[in-house]
Amino acid sequence: MTLEPEIWTADVVYVGFGTPMLEGGLVVVGGHVTAVGPLAELRQTYPQAPQIHKGKALTPPTVNAHTHLDLSTVPYFRGPYPDFIRHVIEHDRWRTPQAAAQGLGELQALGVGGFGDIAYRPEVVEWLVEHSPLPGVVYLEVINRNPDQADLVASKIAAQLSNWRKRNSLIRVGLSPHTPYNVSRELLKKLVEIARLEGFPLQMHVAESPEETVLMTQGSGALQEIPLQYGFPAYQEVPGLTPVRYLAELGVLGPHLTIVHGVQVDEEEVQMLAQSGTRVVACPRSNEALGCGQMPWELYLKHRLEPALGTDSRSSSPDLDVRNEALFLWKRVDPRVLVRAATRNGYRVLGLEPPRITRGTPVSQVQSW
């Protein structure tokens, strides 16, 4: 290990706070960072130090703010969103703690600093609470459209979450009503009340696809056909509103809620999300693979709502590396926004303390993209 100083730089250097630097660098000596700052200043202070370009970005450990680890063994799918839902339903039995363990191993190998996961079955939540060496939030997914069962389901879930919260774990537990259309109005209101009163975080798939908007506004379209195909009750609660407007009407929006995707939105809906303090996670590669469209980043940034980044699952994304989500958008969105999305914003969405690169930080805590 050399004790001579080196200046590490990249297209974007971000130390975890402030503005990411387009002309920035880190001085590294003996496996630790000894200085950070604008590249010109570092070169003036260390004129003999070699300058080493490390790629697209140098950042603290990234965060995968949204995935489904229990889908890690389900084959990768590209195609229309409704067909993807069929694909997931037909691989229902694959959603096991063993699959989640495989996905968690991938996250560990990537060196992430935290993760947000939606788990379909309680036993997957149980396993992650007991075994995860990484911090994060695991949200129990809820799907139930029968309004008559709202009280029973809500009571059972509240008891489960309270039990998991008592464990000595790096994992926080939360709730994930699957979508605005797969949970009855009555149950959704009760779940939000539990989350607010007991402090459980909420994460929900919202405004992901055009088909979702058609279902919720018109009660028709390709998603309406899926329940009948698999013997489930047909969708009958049709609010006649877009997903975000529906959640606003119910009083669901707020800082306790993170919506995932947020692709099919207009400017007024982005304003609703921003003004309510609702947080957003983008999954651009999954959206592209499933024909969902592109998140309107320019609208979110206009209203000062900076998304975090997630990969979604291995069944709709080729890997769980959130850096590849950022690189996928590198030429479309300001790279400085993207490195914040993959780091600071992800930690904040999950309620974790964002790490910083400062004097004394081990280089093992610096990620090169």
C-alpha cells in the first residue's frame, strides 16, 4: 500500500452532502481519504500527486431504495406490463426466503449501504428481519380488495408489524399496499392510519403504467382481464380518478408515504406529491422493460422533488445494481441529480443516516462507478 498521495477524480464526485462536483476530487493516502474538494485546489495543494480518473462517479455507498428480493429467482421478463403481472402470478411459489437470501447476497456483493424491499409473504419479512446484515426497510405487501375484510386484515397486519418491530434488527418493518387498485378503499385508509399512528413507513406502487390509469379512470383495459383469467374477483371499485388524485382524495399522500415509479403523472399531480411531502423512487430500467414509459424527471425537479433510485426486482431488471439505473439515465438527466438519487435520497427515503466522505474515510467506503 502506497503512502504517497493520489488524487482520485471522476466525471462526478459526491461526498454525500452539498452539491456534487463536476470538477472535484479525493486525495487518498494509505487506504484513507485525506482531503476532498475542487480538483483545481487539490492539484495546487498536492502538485506531485498523480491524478487517477475512476470513471463516471465517486460516491458514498449507494442505496437500492426499491426491490423485491423474493423475486430474485424468477426469470427476467421483457414485455407489456399486464403480461409481466401474469408472469409474476405464475411464479408465485418461487417467492421464498431462499430467493430473498439470493437477492440479499447480490446486494451485499455490490456493497450497498442500505435497501428497501417489498416482501409478498410474512415468512420473507421474518427471514430478513432475523438475518439481514444490511440496514433498510422491509415492507409487507398487502393485496385485498374485499372491503368486508378490512378490519380483520388491518388488525392482523398491525399485530405482525408490532411483533417484528420488537426484534433487535438492522431492519425496520413497514407496509406496502400493493397498488391503489389492489387494496380496497376501506383497507387502505386503515393501513394508512396504522402507519401514521405507529410510525410504520409506507411504500406503494403508484402510477407505474398506462394500463393502471385506464383501469382506475375507466374500469377497463388489459389489467381488468387478469383477475378473471386467474379466478380472482373482478375489479369493481372504480374511482374515476388517476392513481395520484385518488390517493390525494383519500388523504393518503404525505411524508410517511413513498411512491414507487410515478411515471404516469402530470404536472398537477407532481405538485400534489411535492406539496404533501410524499417521496418518490424511480426504477427506470424496469419501466423501460415493461413498456411503462419514462418518469418525467424535469417535472419532479421543477417542483423540487428529487427521486431516489431502485432497481425493482430481478424479474424486471437485469441486476440489482442501482448504479446501473443512474447510468441508464446518464445522458437524459443531470448526472449530479442521479448520484444524489442513488445515495443521499435513497438513505432519506429509508430513514437512514446518509454517510459522508470526509478526511479519514476508508477507501472501502468510496464507490467507483
